Amino acid sequence: VFALAISDRAASIILVHNHPSGQLEPSREDIALTERLRKGADLLGIDIMDHIIITADTFLSMRETQPGLLKSCYA
């Protein structure tokens, strides 16, 4: 996940994945993975700006719907 961000010297990234089922609600696995990735990003000094779930019709911002999950490592 972080290889390109590191090689491009990115200060921040946005995670995006799809839910082909059309269900927008983040699963427990989505939330757990986001927490693990945030911890890794914090160690690297990379800010995760958002984790977006997309379907065929719409999208969901985990930053907006999961308060505290994606706090900035620069805060």
C-alpha cells in the first residue's frame, strides 16, 4: 500500500476500494484494515486523508462517517 507513496515521497494518500455488492456500510474488516494502515502511515509520517468506499451508484467517506478513525498524523 505504501510503496508508491514512499517512492513518490508523498505526504498523504487517499485509500479507495469498491463494494460490488452495492452495500456502502464499512465492514468490521474495512474498519480494522483502515486502523492498521493508519498506524503504519503514522510510523512513516504519511497522512491518510480519507478511505473511500465506492459502489456503482455512490460513495462513502470513512473520514466523515467514522469519527476519529482517520486522525491526522500531523495534528
